[in-house]
Amino acid sequence: MYLVYLRKSRADGEHETIEEVLAKHYKILQDYAAAKLGGAIPEDRIYREVVSGETIQDRPEMKKLLDRIQTEEIKGVLVVDPQRLSRGDLSDCGTIIRAFRYTDTLIITPQKTYDLGDKFDRKFFEMELMRGNDYLEYVKEIMMRGRIASVQAGNYIGSGSPYGYDKIKDGKVFTLAPNGEADVVRLIYQMWNEGIGTTTIAHKLNELHIKPRKSELWSSASIRDMLRNPVYTGKIRWNWRKTVKKFEDGEIVASRPHAAAEDQILVDGKHEAIIDKDVFDAAQDRFGKLPKTKPKMKLNNAFAGIMHCACGRAMTYRPEPRCEDRLLCTNQKYCNNRSAIYAEVVEEVLRTLKELAADVRELIDKPQKSSDAQKAVAAALVKELNALETQQDRLYEFLEKGIYTSEVFVKRNAALSQRRSELQEAIAEAKELESVDVDYKQKYVALMNAIQALEDDSVTVADKNHLLRCVIKDITYHRETDIRGKWKNIPFTLDIELL
């Protein structure tokens, strides 16, 4: 019994698809089998590798083939050339050689048959595999040089396009073009810069039935990646998450950690920006202001990340075992602003927030203007609904012409009806959001939640900090010494800026 193994190689060129290459090799090997082995090989003995893995671990069909030659009586495996079996490292080469040698399985190519039980055939086969490995490394190096040169020219070489863009051909190279998703990207940046967290943004998009590209629902992680991606400002970023392979527990494990800044490439791209640089910088600035805590460390400062000294440095919490805990500037040695008792700062923040809440309460009933970004999202949803209606008309046309069977029609019609209901609901919700640019009612509720949490000793400091960051953009602390260096009787002042 003979098997056939088919796999596309880099040497086959990029102008041919995997299917075209495998079909061509299939014919070559079947013609050989018919002429030399007494007949064509049945389909259940043919293994087609459609993935581009460099190692056996990454090639499922190769693993199935090796399992089969070790459990069944297989006379030989037909391949176009020895390098189709492996162009991996010495470990993979050794695995291939041992499997075929000790199962007495022949490796058959149209040019030569290899019996790895014979030392001369084995030596020649080893040379073929190592030559293939050397060629693979050379090709990878050349391709990497070409990729870097293309990136530095501003071209987009990613396999898929980021959300908000389509990948388009520009002459012989590729670039990006904004699509209907661009309005969603703008809305994400708008909500983030208004102080809304990534988890809340994800929930809001899911409630609007706005779907991401590769999953059913948005996640906080995908929102964060979009907010940190400079491609939306017209940049091309490359090598920021380089694949690193390590040998762990007897296997090669690949990971993609964030590369060091000096190893990344960031250049101007040929595509149109969706987000202004000022908006993008503001988003990154907010990431920098989020409080950072060490693992397993409890947050003690409810104002972490939102309170700064007038000199620009952060105000930090200092516990005092023998007296009251304090807040002080990290640059106090060179700064004229002195520390304050933490409890007194809490009381002053509470007093100011209550005054601001009263002001916001008066604005609730006043008419507000609509948001351009929210209008754009509603318009995009309407556009998709119109396209869906056109698709529905074509569905009936295909049924009448006999192109679709009744079963296919029912299945596709049900899917379209479900999506139509989702879009209609999303459009209604989006239009409701258009009615206000600033939801003062929601802002008032958020302020009252923060006030109540700050007054409640049973609420954790971390929860208090979270609620405060939902309403406060920044607090500036000021307390200078007098001309004699005294400060005890000089009160501190706080300037609170709401989101």
C-alpha cells in the first residue's frame, strides 16, 4: 500500500495558489503511480497539507502520515521531491528519517526512490533535507529584507487589514483605504477620551449590535489594541510583536511579546488617517495616567492617577503609623507645595464634587446638540440595512430562477431576517444616542455614585478610584509655603476638572 503527500513550497512561487500547486503535483504523482506502481492511489491515502508550517508540529497532515506508517504496513510514500517532507531543523529531519527507516517505508519521488535502511540512500536523503533547510533560511532572510523595504516605503504588508480599513492594491503593492467601519473607530476614540473605560465601550458596541471582524462580541482587549494602534493616524507599524520561539518541555513554543521600541519600525504610510494625531495622543496620555499597582498590592490612594501637584508630578499616598496618613508630591524636595492630611483632602474633594453635581443637575433638562460620530454610526447601520434589503430581493430572484433550492432559500432567508431585526434594533438605539451629545443625567448619576462611594468606608479604595476616574479628568493640588518657610496654617486648594 502506498500513500501520497502533497505540500506547497516557497519555491513554487507566489503566483500560484496552494490549490493549483497541489493539483499539479497530484497529477504528476498519480501518473507516476499508474505507470510504475500498477494504478492510481485512492483518495483515502492522499494527504494534502494546506498550512504553511515549517515544523512537523505545525503540519497536521504530516503528523497523520507519520502515525499511519508506524501503525500500518505501508510500502512507500510518494512526494514530488524529498524537501516536501521537511525543510525544518535537525530535530525534524531526524524524526522523518527515523520514522521511515525503522518502518521500512520507501520515499518515492519521480526522480529517485530512497530506502533509508541503505546507508548511501540515507546519507543522500539527509543531504537533500539539509540543503532544503539551508535554502529555507536563505529565502526567509531575503523575504524579510523585502518586507522591511516595503514597510519603510509606506506600504501595508499585513495579511489582513485593521478594523476600519480595507486592504487594496496600489499598483504592485498594497495599502489601506477607510471603509464604513471607520466611524466606529472614531466613536471608540471619542468615548475613551471622554473617560469611558474599554470594558464599557465594548459593552456599548455589543448593545448596538456592531460586530467586530473576527468574533461575535467586542472585548476590552480588542478595544485597547485599537486605541494603541498608530495605523489609525496614517502610520505603518512593523515588528512590534515579533514571534519568539523557545524550547520548553521538549517542544518548541512560539510567543509574540511586545518588541522593544528600538526594534520596531514606525513610518508614515500611504493610507489616509482615520484619527487625528491630537486625538490619538490624548488617548495615549490617558493610558499613561491610569494608576499602576504591583501584582498582589492593594491600592491605598483613591486619587491615584487623577491627582497631580501644581508642579506636574503625581500626588502619592504615604501611610503614617504614628499620625494621620498624608498625600505628598513626589517632587516635594524641589517643590514648594507641601503635603496634606489624606482625610482632609477627601473632605475637600467631596465638598467640591457635591457643588459640581448640583451644577450638572441643573443642566439635565436643557436641550443638547447631537454627536457627529454617533450620527455616522447610525448612518452606517442604515446603509447596511439598505444593502440587506437588496440582498433579500436577489434571494427571491434566485429562488424564482431555480438557482436556489427551497431548502437553501429558507436557510438564507432566516439568516437575513435575523440580521435585519438586529440592525433595526441597533438603528433605533443609535438614533436615541444622537439626541444628546453629553448625557448630563448619566453624568449626574456617575457623580453621585462617586460621592457616595467616597463617603462609604465599606467600599474598597480600588472601587472608589474606579468611580472617581469615571467622572474626574484631573485634580490639581496646590499648597505653597509662606516666605518664612511655614506651611501649617496655609490651606491647600484643589482644582477639579470633570470629564
